[in-house]
Amino acid sequence: MELTTRVGLMNWLVSQGLTGLTENDLVRGFCERCRAAGLDLSRSLIFIDTLHPIFEGRGFRWNDIDSNESDSFEYGPTGENDDAWRRSVFFHMLERGHDELRLDLADPAVHHFSRVPELVEKGHRHMLTFVHRFGETGALGQMDCFYSYWLTRRAEGFNDLELSALRDLVPVLGLVIKSAQQVDIVRTLGRVYLGRDASERVLHGKISRGVTEQINAVLWFSDLRGSTAIAESSSPDEIIPFLNDYAQAAIDAIHNAGGDVLKLIGDGVLAMFTGQSLMLAKRAVLRAEHRFRLNMIALNARRGAEGRAVTSAYVGLHVGEVFYGNIGHDDRLDFTVVGPAVNEVSRIASMCRSVDRELLVSEAFREGLDAAGRHYFVSTGRFALRGIGRAQDLYTLDPAIAREQALAERYERYLRD
């Protein structure tokens, strides 16, 4: 591959990376252009660690012939004790400090490396592997290397010109892939720590302190029943799994119904539902509450069978105007909702203990439902909430729903419609 061709391919990588081309398309486009320029590639695999609450990293494949392998994959923690990783050529290179390694796959001495026998069966003959290290200031979490291998079916392997071309080009590809992964990491961190809607707003530039939007929202506040006593009687290594299990039950239900989780406060969850129609948002939050109960039934069955602590949850629902945006200090902002309605929904949830009900909704919430929805709620009385200037009626689901199957089925149909 001549110098002008290499420079052209470098320019293509940089320009497409700046436009935001996906990693799969970058790898595919790179490999196809290499082959068109005469570089006899038969397969490539690259992977890079990332910063994600579940996955350790992501990988991308390209083959010169159709394959049933996916173009991309995600992998969990490998660790020193993972046998496939310890037998990989990359582990070998890291252990010995190699940045580059050339393997003749016809040599039985290299068949102890994982995946090599399989590659030989598919007709590949030579492998060129790279480990490009990022350096201390360039690393992010576990993302400290860019790994890649490049294969050819040619018996004599890559020639000197092809080796030189790959040594020049692969670092540029690595830089572009790393840049794309960092964008993915920012989006992941924003979604995980801020919430889906708040993250999108921040990533679109709404990061100035004090910039808020006044909106009407349906608010959810939930906390666990008896969690303090359970935590005090549980071993330390059981407390976090306990909180995680029930948080997942709530968050899955809220997200599946279209809501946004704004904050986790100990065992409490603050969420909101918005939309052009608050009546539809209220029905969505009721679907979420119903799904939350079903999630907890399944969760309690599993935890109970394992001999672990189980519980239920209190949920308060309200509707009102809130300020949604950036609040705090220049060095530490929180993108959340504030306002009297937020305080009110937490007080409503806390009233569940006093009236021995797992769900309470405000008068404003019930009145905003359609006639069919209002039919399913009954008053628990009129209460003056702590810190709230006026008394109001609070409502709960008609207890008959739990006793009468026909009524329960009608309520479920109402939620689905």
C-alpha cells in the first residue's frame, strides 16, 4: 500500500470518526478499503475495554466471507482466572510486554492460544496482533488498551509493505474507535447517573447552573417497607444486594411504562412521567405501579426460596408544577426536579404507613383521571401533611380489586387501554 493510499485512508478514518460513524461501520469501511488497496486481509478482530455497569468492553469483527458471527459483541469481566483470556495471544503479549506479535498459524506451537485452531480450520494462515496502550492519562476505568488482530489466508503471510501499512494505520483506527467509545461512555454515565431524559438534556447542552424549565409532571415517590429493620438484622454483604433487587423492580417498571427515574435516595425512588396529556401520563404511572407490584411478587418468591429477606413498598403519586433543570454549585450540579409538588409526593408516600396502605394518590392526581379511572380509587380520609400548608383527601386503590378477580381484570384492562 503506497504512502498516498495510506494518507487517504487515514483521512477517511478521521473524517468519518468526526461525523460519528459507528464502530461497526468504521471497522468494515477500513477493512474493505484496505482490501481494495491490495492488502490481503481475511479477518480482523478489535476490542477495547469500556466503562459500563455491566460490560467490561466491546469488540468488533470483520470477515472476508459471510459468517454467522455478529459484527459486534460485548463481554463481561474477564479477570486473571478466566481460562480463555489467559490462553489468548493478548494475555501472552501483556504478560511479556509485547506491542506486536506475528504468528504463522501453520506452526503447531501456536495452537495453544485460544481460538487459533478454529481460525486455522477456517483457512486463515498468518496473524498479526497489536496491543496499543493508552498511557496513564489516556486511560478511563479499565479502558487502557486497544487490542486488534489481522489475518490473511496467504501462505507466505503479510509482506513487508503490508506490515508497514498496518503499523501506520491501526493506531489511527484505534484512536477513532477510542473516541467513539468515549462518546458511548459519556452517554452511558449520563443515562445511569442522571436518568434517561435528564441525560439527553445535559448532552444537548443544558448544563448551565440555574437553567430550569417549569413543567407539569406526574410524580412518583416510593420507599421500602421496614427497610431499616431489615438492614439492621442483615449481614453487611446482604444490604446492597437487597437494595439493588428492589430498586431494579421499581426502575424496570418505571422505565417500561415510559417514566424517568430522577433520583435514588437510600431505598427511595423519585420519578416523573410527562407528556402532552397528563391524563395519559397518569395512566402510565398506574401501569408502572401495577408492574412494580408484580415484579416484587416474583422477586419475593425468588428471595424467599433463597432464605433472604423480603419486603414490599409504599408508593405515593401526585401531579403538579415543578422546576426541572440544573440546581447546585458550578462544581456540583444536580439535574432534577424541585418545588412544592416534589415535597408533597414524598409526604404522601410517608403517609402510607399511617393508613396502612401501600399506594396513596393525591386529590389532584385522582381528579385528573377519567371517570373510569376515578372509579377504582377510594378515599382514606383527609390529612394535613407535614410541611404542607393545606389538608387534602388521599386515595388508594379500592381494596375490592385484590379480592374480586373480575374487578382486578377490569382494572388491568383499564391500564392496558
